[in-house]
Amino acid sequence: MAIQFVNNLDLNNNYLEEVAIENLQVDPSDANSVEGKIYYNTSTDKLRLYTGAGWVNVGPGVDSVTTTDGTFINLTPNSPTAGDVTVTADLSATGSPSNTTFLRGDNVWATPSGAYTSWSLEADAGTAVNITDGLRVDFTGATGITTTVASGTPNTLTIDLDDTSVTPGSYTYASITVDQQGRLTAASSGTAPSTPSDATITLTGGNGLANNGGAFTLNQASNETITFTVGEGAGITVNANDVAIDYLGPDNVILAAADGTSVTLADTDDFLFADSSASGDAKYANLSQLKTYIGADNYGSWTLDGDTGTPQDIDSGNTATFVGGTNINTVVNSPSGDNLTINLDPSVTLSGTLTVQSSAAAAVDITGKAQSAATTGSDPDATLTTKGYVDGLVSGGLTFKGTFRADSGLILSGDNNGSYIYNCPGGAGTRVAVAVGDYYVVATAGGSFYCSGDTLDIGDSIIGVDTAAADSSTSSDWSIVQSDEGVVSFTNANGTYVSASTQNTNATGAVTMGTIDLSAVNGNNTGSSQRFLTQANTWAVPAYTTNTDEKYTLNATQDGNNVDLNLTSDSGTDDSVVQLTAGSNITLTRNNASEITIASTDTGALGDRVSLTGGSTSGGITTFTYAVTSSFSGANAIDVKCEVITSSGTTVFADVTRSGSNLIVKFTGTVADGDYEVLLTYVG
């Protein structure tokens, strides 16, 4: 299990050597992430950073985006902006946009010239009147005419012919009276006329018509009807009420003419045109006139301008040459046609700074390989690092290669999955090559390293300390790292006085020693309450010799902070003194000749375990304060050792400081009361 740090780790400007970033296959959840957290994604081989809004790749990108407003466009933001930036662009024109206004060159919404100004009110008689914006036109009925206006959708104007006194009906051989306006004011039936004579009708074709028709006789007496059918000839169209020149379709008047595409045109050849100076009347002209018109130079000029330099007027006959600048080339007529192509050179050399203003993940996409000046340790943190610099940093580091079975040497994961570090039994067979720093972890227990070496357990690891070619490695090419601090092997032997029912030699795994007890045998049959263990490892009754030569008296006397134990002989010739010396936090007091009090001046117990409660959170830091005098009377916090553990007993590392009798423990983030405890040891 990893060692837990629950507060920031300050290395005081020291290096963190031979370190690897945490390897994960997917992004941690937002709940398990904080802004600035990083890890290495083994699925994409990318270093990932949590921004608070989500995980992003660490690498080339845009530091900030700056925009500048143009003449017609406003952009936001205008100031340098970092992070995920959205640029908004909109027109900056004044005025109000609508269906009738357009953006004018001075950046104003305005009605363009050519919009409504006026219309002309004209009639068969009278002077024409221009009806400008705001003027009113009244439609007034004259003799026999009535006008009516009605509002609605749409608004309508109705012009009616007034009724006369004539009774509607059918009149035979009528006699009619017509007023000045052409209305019938009187009508009556008359007598039948005399029988008319035959009439001759002659049809004559006009100019441009090939068929003149001819003469026809009409028998009026028999009320004969003659029907004339007018057919469409080449270039002629017959409508409901007229016959007209056909200008439309594949049989129009031009295409219906004789084919003249093989004729060599001459100046005297004629063509039709609409004369705009004569209300569009159709007229003919010759090609000599057309040549004169086309040859006239009606070309004006245009202005050639750039970011710098003096603008140039390009008049008729001038040539404008587009010259490529630094890293730019121009091509005319490629691809074929009237076109100019401006290209960026395949190889570009910049003497200044290249700024890429994009927040895209691939803002700079290099298909090949890019090179730059070698990175040095003094370069800014944001400098793109060169391969040589990285190789120098990781040289000599560990390379995790995978897991393996301890009982057979089979590699279970990693690039060499399915190959062997060693082969059991026998140790022969195909074995992978070994490089210094190769790192494998045991995934199964119960096997001997290289079939005859140390027994490896789950979690144990081996590190390559020497290089070896494939099929040539030995156990000496590796260093074994145990996953814990347990016993590698166990041997127990019986001693002179103590023995175990089970003896072990280089035993591994779960080892038992059986019953452990004294191995002495009885030396005589005397009861056990009278026997003692002898040097010969027997139970025997000791032999006593009564001392008749001397007697002693034991008494105690105070000697400063110490107490002397006096052994006084009756003869006074064999006296001796044993001094009891008071140690740290110990007092010795003689109560009387036969009684001594030994007391401790310790301020309390040597240790205490306390749950941290009453914390306060501010600025992302949760702080707990504990008075050590609650555990050790009169103690200062400087004399108390502190170990921080979780409520389940795992040691973690927090920020621990001391002030007077107070112990201050700080954690990053929000920490609830009781989540952590402290183990306190008084050393004062």
C-alpha cells in the first residue's frame, strides 16, 4: 500500500530523483481529482492534467488568446485570455439593421442609393407628377366613373362605370345613342336591313412576313362565316390575340434564319438592336458600327494597396505583378486559367517568434520529427523538452516489465508476456534478455528463484543489476526486493536448557516449533516444590551449608538524592554498601531503615492515542489543534512526538507544527472529525 500524504509536500528546492508519475489507463473521476493533479495515461502514452473543468493532455498548446477589433467586426475577449477560450465575433455597425437597410462602407446600417425615391403619376392628358415619399394620390371619378377605396388585406381601389338609363337586354337592328364617354344612353330595336351583297376580304402580310394571304369572298346574304387559320411559320408565334415575332425557344426568329456560321462577316453586314435612346425601338446597324463601339477604351482604373508601401493606381495597359515575399511564392495560370495562386514555401524560416492562437488539442501538428536547441535545466518550465534531456533524466531508472510466476519463471504480463525469466524445473530453456533497471513483480507464490534460489512470495520483486543476453541470465544478474520485512527462512535449534518439540532448518512459509519448554530431568525423587534447576540441567534439591561465622544487618540511609543500602556485619569487618541512584524523573526517599519509596516525576503516561476533532477548514486546508497537556500534565508540545494515522490505523503524513502546549495538524481539503488520530509519545 502506498504511503499517504494528507498535506502538501515541500521539498525545499531539492530534486525528486528517479521518480515515475502514477500510471493509469483511464482518467480518475472528478470526485477523486483536484486541480493540478497529474498522471500518465498508459493507453494513450500521454501525461494528463486535471484543470478543475476536466482532464487535458500536457503538451504543446496555446497559452492565451488575444483578439483585436477590425473596422466592421468586434471580437471578445480583447485582452489575453487563458484556458478554454471562446471567441465571439459580431458586426460593430451603428444604426438599426432591417429588411431595407444594408451595411454601408462607413460601418452604418443605411438605405442604399437606388431605393424608393419617387414614381411618376401620368395620364392621357395633363402634366406628369413625381410622387415622392409622403405625397398622397387621390383617384377621382369623372363623368360616368365612380371610385371606391376599401381598407383590408389588401387595401383595394375599385373603379366602376356608372349605369345609364338604357335597359339591359338584346336589341335587333338596334338604334343606339352614345354619349361623349362612349356609354349607351339610348337603345331601341329597328327594322331589318336589306340583303347585303357579297364582300371581298383581302389578307395582306406586313413587312417581314413571307405569306401575304390572298383575297376571300364573304356571302353576307347567307350570313356566311369564314374562319382564317394563322399558322406559325419560322420565327413567328401565334398568340390568342395577335401574331408576333418569336424570340424564344429553339425556333426563335434568329435560329429560324438560314445558317450563316460559315459566312465571313463583313463590315456591311447588319444586325438588330434595341435603341435605348429611342425608347428601345428595334433598329438595325452594321458590324462596322459595332467594331467602332467595341474598340473604344472604357476601362477606368483600380488601386493596388498592401500592409505597407505606397498605394498604386492600375490604369488601362498597366501590369500588376504579385511578388512573393519571405517564405511566400506566387504562381500564375496554375492550374490553367485566369488565376493567381499565393503559396507558402515548403521550407519556412522565421527570424521572429511564431505564435499559434488556437485552443485545439492539435494546434501544432507535425507529421515528421521536429528538432530544436538542446534543453537545459535552467530553461523555463513551459519549454518543450528535447529527447536528449529526457534520456539524461531517466538514465539509470527502473523500467517496469510486468509480472511473473515464481514457481516457473513464466512472464504473465507486459511486453514479454509468455516468455520466461528462468525455467523450472531445471533452469534451462528460453529466457529473456536482462537490462539494468528491468523490474518484475511476483504474481504467484511458492517457487524458488532460478529453481534453486530464494523462495519468492506474492508482491516480491526483482531488479536487473547486470545485463545478460537472451538464454544466458543467472540469479546473480538480479537483486531481490522483498515486499515486506518478514523472515526469509527460519531455523531453530535446541539449547542447553530449552528445547522445542519441532526443529526447523531453513524453513519457509507458515512454520511451527511445537511445544517449547525446559529440557531438565529430575535429579532425585524429592518433591517438585523442593527442587531447583541446576547447571547440569537437572532438577535437584540444593545442599545448604549453615554459616556460623558472621551475621549481617541490612538498613537504608538517605544520601542526597540517592539511598544507600548498608550491609553491616556483626563483626564490623565485612561491611558493604550498595547505592541506589535516582535516574531521570525518579526520586528515592528513605522512609525508615527498612523502607524506601521509589517515585516517578514523569508528567503522565509515556504515550497516548487521540482522535482529532474540532477541525476548521479555510482556504482548502483543514486544521486541528490539540493541547498535549490533556495527555501529559504540564508538557510542552515540543517534547511530544506525533504520528498521524487513519481511524483504521494506516500511517499518513500531514503538516504538524507545535506552539507552546498546542499541537497543530493540517490536512489539505475538507476533513471530517474523527477521520484521523494521533499517536503521542512524551520524550521530555
